[in-house]
Amino acid sequence: MTPTVLSTAVVLLAVALAPVVALAVRRIVRVPVVVFEIILGMLVGPAVLNWVQSGDVLHMLSNFGLILLFFMAGNELDFRGLGGRPLRRSVIGWLISLAGGLIIGFAVTGSVNGVYVAIALCSTSLGTLMPVLRDSGILGTPLGGSVVAVGAAGEFLPLIAISVFLSGRQPLLGALVLLAFVVIAGLAVALSLWRRMPRFDNFVAASLGTSAQFAVRLVLVLMAALVVLSLTLGLDMLLGAFAAGILARALLRGVSSDHAETLDRKFEAVSFGVFVPVFFVMTGVTFDFAALFADTWTLLLLPAFTVALLVVRGLPGTLAAPVGASFADRRSLAFFSATGLPLIVAVVGIALDQNAIAPGIGSALIGAGMLSVLFFPVLALVGRSVPQAESEASAEPDDTLEPAP
């Protein structure tokens, strides 16, 4: 067995074990499954057991998982529900986060390269939070709407900043290229919303229960096309993935609610069943412990950046809290807002490729992002009741019932 095949098999084993471990500890503490995906990645990686070595195959699978994570974040957005106060306040909160991040970034790097640190610190991982919000029953509540609004701003606006300021172009040229991409993607979305296509909708519905699975194949083509377009224009591929999610939602809006729910489940199965967990496992596998522990200063940056995420991103995120929100809701919103990892990984990768920050700073940023994913959603859910459906599913069988005749 080749090392690539063995490493891939171990990563897939970790993917399968993560929800089992999460279920086993649920009676003690409710921990998002992504936490165990990262921990298992660290365990099987070079830092501990050394069963997995990152190679081209796993790197490709991990990148595809990251693309699907941002695709699902875009696909989940309902702009009609996001409009108005939550989105407006989320944008204001993000601008405050960016200002705070710039102050910290310049203090740490001592140069204009502090913009990399700033963009990393003002991100929110909406794609990571969506399964947590759905499983906890928060997604359909006013608090859930606020979290989605904050997450949308915390994913889309950093992607814009990456495309304009970190693309290697002059900011004006970067903005023009970004505008061209937005116009192309916007026209595609507008066309999807404007034209009624009953034959298309009927074909999508008819193929759902067959091996054709036209809708799934079409969505993969759309995602590939927009990712390739974004890369061709020199933009970050995650911007294309995010736009593809929005476009897919618009294109498939004409199918019935039952079929739409079926499609959502299929997209979730493809994304969160395999590829997104591979990304999180590989995040744990590839984490650079050596750079993090290279010196005391770098090691101190880890808790400092973790606190900075909560202060710089979490506190401004509470501006989008629902009217009349309780302190518990605002506390939960702060922890959810400060949860960020995928964009931090992307920003650090760009910064290291351009030698803009030291490897230790990059490892500390990724480590802080990992800690935010490990602990912040858990802290956000502390004291919140388990949704009724989950309670019934996890309830002990009633032994007092009489056996059926």
C-alpha cells in the first residue's frame, strides 16, 4: 500500500470517527463535530502518531472541502431575510472589527503587512457555524438570523478585502477586476431570478430520484466555472465558491419546497459528509507546531490572538443582536461572531507565500482560529436548551411501556 493511499484511508477514518466521538460525549458536553475533526487530525498527523503525511491528493481533497464550505455558506444565504437592521449593523460591526484588527496587525508586524493579520482577525466562519446553528435549533430564531447576518459580513467582506488588497495588484486595479467579477456573477444571478424556467424545474425534479442527479451535477459545474473565473481574474477561489452558492440558490428557486429540501440534503451530504470534514482533519494534520513553539514570543501570540478574535470580532458582532436581545443572546452572538478558521487559513497561506509575515505569526493565527472553532461555539451554546427534536432522538427508551401484543 502506497503512503498516499494509507494517508487518505487514515484521514477518511478520522472523518468517520469524529461524529461518533461527538455523540459519545454529548451527554457530558455538546461539542460541535468540527472540534473532533481537528483534534483527530492533530492526533494522526506528524505531531503525534505520524500516520498521515500531506500530499497532492489530500491537498486537493482539502481544498475541495474548503471550496464546498464557502459554497454552502453562500447557498444558505437568504437575502430577503438578511435585509435591513441585522445586515446593516453587521457591516458596521465588521468595519469596527477591521479598524481594531489593523491596530493589532500593525503592532504585531510593525509594517503595512499588518493588513494580513487584520483581515484574518475580522473574519467569521459562517460555513463552520451553519451545521452548529442547525443542530442546536438556533438557525430559525431571531438570534440565528443575527448570526447569519454577522457571518455573511464576516465571510464576504474579508473575501473582498483579500481580492482588493492581497491579490498583488494595485488596489485600484484590484477593485476594477473585482467589480468585473461581481458584475458577471450578479448578471448570472439576476438572469436566474428573472427568467421562469418550468421545463428546467421539472427536469430537476424528475432526475432527483434517479442516477442522473442533474441538479447536483449542474451545481458542481457552476461551482467549478466560478472558481475558475475567480482564479483567472487573479481573485481568491473562495470568492468564486461563495458566489456559486448564491447563484445555485437563485437558479434552483423554482422547484417545489419538498424538492428544494431534498436538494439541500444532497448538497449537505456531499459537503459535510466527506469533503468539508477532510478540510478540517487536514487543518489539524498540517498545523505547524514547530513554528508555534519556536520561541516564547510566538507562543504568547496564540492566546493573544485568541482573545483578540473575541474582542476585535466578537464584541462588534453584538451590534447585530435582535431588538430586545437578552445578555445570554448577546454573549452567544459574540462567541459565534468570533469563530473563524477557513479564511484565517487562506489569509495566512497568502501571507506566507508572499513572505509578508513570519511563519510563527502565521501558526499563531491559525492556532487561534482553531481554538475559536474548538471552544467558542461550545461556549456560545452553554446554558441553551436542546431542541425538541434532538431531545426526543436522544431520549432513553421508555421501559415502562407495555410490549406490543
